[in-house]
Amino acid sequence: MFPSITHVAVTVTDIDRSVSWYHKLFDAEPVLDEDTGPFRHVVFALGDTLFGLHVFPDPVDGDFDERRPGLDHVA
């Protein structure tokens, strides 16, 4: 049996705008809003799955990098 998805993380360019959009989409409040220093992340709980938004102060373009806007990871 394939295990369930525990969380998905997406890197965004405008965290406040993204939080507002996902708040409306999910009809839920974030369960975590934390600035870790290297990045800020806001997390929504969707049943047994967490959905996280990340923003980095030094975004990059090009090849895959967690600081590039788009999918960060799925776990």
C-alpha cells in the first residue's frame, strides 16, 4: 500500500497575497506562521495533510532550487 502524502510545500513570491488566496480556497486559517531566518513559512492543515507556503529573501531563477517559486517538495 502506498503511504499517504503528509505534506506539500510550495515556494511563492508574495507570501501575504498567497496566504490570503489559499485561506479563501481552503476556507481555513493557517496553523503555523513562522519566520525561521532563512525563510518564512505558513502552513495549513487539510485533514491529515499539511500544505506549506515558503518565501525566501533571496529567490532564484533557473534549475530546481527550493528558493525558486513553484513546487518545493512533496513528502
